[in-house]
Amino acid sequence: MGNTTPYNINLPLYLAWVNAWLSSEHDNASPSLSLNEQAQAFLHETSALFPNYQSLKHIVNSFRQSLAHGQVSLGGKDAPTCAETNLASGTYNPNTTCTCTGLYPIPAGTTDISSIANQSTCTAIHKTITSLQTVLDRPTEWNTDSLCPPSKLTQAVTELLLANSDIQPFPTTCQSPTTTTTTSNSSNIPPIRAPDRRPDPQTDTPPSIHQQLYPTTETLKFCVDAKHYVCAGVPSSPTHDGLIRAIADAGNDILIADYCEVADPSTLHLLQQTGAAAVSFLKLCVLAGVFSSWAFDNMILRLPDGIYGSHMTDLIAHRYIDLGLFFAVAAVQVWTGEQINEAELTVLSSACTLINDLVDLRSDSARKQRENVYLDQMVSDCLETASVAVQMNRTCAVVVMAFCNWAVMSSHHKVWEVSGQVREVKRYTPCEYGSVGDRRGYQGLLAALEPFGTLGMEGPSVRMTRAELDIGYGVCKAEKGRHLAWLADITRSLLQPETLRRIVDVVHFGWTGSEGDVEYCP
């Protein structure tokens, strides 16, 4: 157990690489080294006392030329020939100009991608379908034997495009079936309110301090949350911190897909270029033998992102392209040295999907879910699936715990508010949640987390503000034992059935604080 990287892939080395990449975007003057020479020169820099910046610039320029001349494969047998399969192109932008109002209602007979294409004039939909076909037509340019093969990719896109189909009846609560809209005064579900997703000066660390605690090249809060709380959720070590940061930055396309509509041009360009720099850095690490080709090949996949709707053939179908979970797997694998298989990834994705969807229930108006019995069952399923994932191997365990850490510490989830600051609705008598009364599911999770230790009464919990958590995590992540204990404690706190019920039970617990800017996108 421990660092499996025999070379010193430290953070200054990686940041020097990014700086060289950004400064050489239009520089093609340097003579090109062969790929083997690039790998050897890179290995030399990893063993040096500190990196030689001019040497790194030479390697960067050579690698750019190798990419441009089709000499570098990125996940497949052959080099990429289009932007969809070239994650080092730095051009990914899923923004689409379209004047339609979306695919709703779904036309009758629309059941698959071809029927959607024939019946929709939506530019965004056709762009998504074209991107999918472009990728499928180039099976040698990406790893079709990966944990996300072509069949799952097609399933994911179909799930996204049919998100507005199969609209469910009004939900049933413990008070009887709802017969009117959920916004009506006569509904059994009170109007669902939630705080907006902006950082709150009262509970979040001031941006200037937060950026020093958790720096990113882009200095964007949503980047910090995703990169430091999930992807970098492994014990810190000078020998691999640069590699972990590169893995986190390589997931920039996921962030671009989620937030491209609100990103200004300079921010979008920086995300594109730092992502390309990270992918190139990791590929060179593979060529130099200091990063797993298995991890790299499974990371390299790009498609436009989308939203989750009421049509659901499988819990995690669309998550193959929008959860971005494998970046966390790749980061943790650097530390554990353990690979996971497709079955394990399915369990891991299911656990994290349930955690994500339950935490986001109040604020995510796109989801149509049944309250009470349905959500009670989802809480039970979440606990059971998380327990199984934690017990499978240390890679899956740390990913689940890091995901919980992100759910609690990221500003836009507002877990402190929706778990501890909601108020009991006096209009209804509290009903029984089986997941709360029957402790077996939670006890199983506690047993699975026991090997990772605890910080005791000083450990993190959902009762702490994000500002408090930021300071504590900044201290604990520097030491392996405390880091793992922190992750285990925050998982215990978030997945406590009473906590989850307060988050999801929109009938018996309501948000009475300010809603703020409900249209804000983090």
C-alpha cells in the first residue's frame, strides 16, 4: 500500500509543465524530439532536484508537434483524427446556438436515437447525435474495450435525449395521493424551496483565503470543489501530488460541459488549455512508464453533457458520460495501485449516483421523484450500495468517501443548510421512514468504514459550516492516517439516515431561509 509511482511527479513539475504549455500555444519554433526522446527527457526532469523550465518547454513543443502530426494515440490504437477523440486539442466547447424550446413533449413513437433525429429540429440534439456517431465511427481512436464501451456510450446518449419522456404521475405521500400540481395550495407536498447555489459569506470561506488553501489554475470555486474534494481525495505526497493534480485537470471537459453556458470566453479558453495540458502530461507519463495506461485509457472519453429526467431505464445509464467518476478512480489508483473492473465500477457509480441525487433533491428541479416510500427506499439502497462499494477494495472505498466529502464541502450542494437548517413542517404528523427505524443498513456501512479510522469528536460532520470544514480538511489531508479518518467520518455523518431524511423529506421538513438567486449556476 502507498505510492506506486517510482518517480517524483511533484506539483511544481506539473505546474511548470502547464505554464510551458500555456506559453507555447502558438510556438512551433523548437526542433522536435521523438516520442522516445521526449519520454527520456521527461524522466530526467522527474529525477532532477527541480525541473529545468527550458527543457520542459522543449518537451512541450515537441509533444505538440507529435500530436499535430498524428504520432500520439490518446486511449486507442491510432492517433485521434477529430476533436471528439482528441482531448488534447483544447477546443472542446459544447455551447450550441438553438432557438427551440427543447424536446418536450416527446413525439409519439420516439424510442431511440434515430427516431429522435428524425423528429427533432433541435440543434443541440443533432450536435449530440453527430458527436456520438463521430466517436463510434472511429473505434481505433479510443479504448472501446474500456469500462465504457460503445454500447454503454450509446445507451447513455439515448437516456439523455429521452430525459423528458415517460413523465410520471403526481407523487404519492404519506398524506394520500396528490391530485393537483405540487405548486397548488391544496397539494399534499408543500412548495419545495431551497437555498441557491452561491457561496454564502456566512458559511463559506472567503474566496481569497479559499484559493490559497485549495489553489487551481482557473481560480473558480466549482473547479476547486470538484478537483480538491473528489479527485484529490487521496493522501497527499510530494512524489505524486503533481500526478493527482493532472488527473483532476484532465477532467476539465466535464466542468466545461456542466458550466459552459455561464463561463466567459477567457475562462472557457483557460479550462480548455489547462485540460489539454493535463491530458498531454498524463500521456507522457504513460509513455515514460510512471502512470498506468489502464487508468489513462479509461479516462479518455468526451461527449456533450446533459440533464437527468424522468425517463430512466437504468440508474446509472447516463452517468457513464456526465458523472466524471473515473477521474477520481484514476487518482486513487495512483495511491492504491488497484484497478477495478466493470462490475465494481457499476456498484461504485450506483452508490455515488444515489448520494448525488439525494443530496441535490431539493435544489434540482429537473428530477421527478416519488416522496416517502420511494425516497425512503432510495435512502436504504444508498446505504446498502455504499457499504458494498466500500468493502470491494480500497480504491472504491476511497472514491465513495471522497465523493461524500465533495457532497458536503462543495458550496453548491448546500448540505449544511438542507440537512441542519430545514424546519419541521407542523402541518403534517411525521411518518416513519424504514431506513431510519431499521439501523441495519447504516450499521453495515459503519462496519465497512471502521478500518479507515476516526478523528472522534473532532472529526468533520454536516453540522459544521463549509468554512470550518475547509480549515480542518486543509490540515488533515497532509497526513495519510488523518486524511482517511476524515473521509470516513464525513461519510458517516452524511449517510446517517436521519441526515438523509432531513435532506430529502420535502413533506415534513422545509427550507424557510432565503432562496437567493435561484437561477444561479456555480
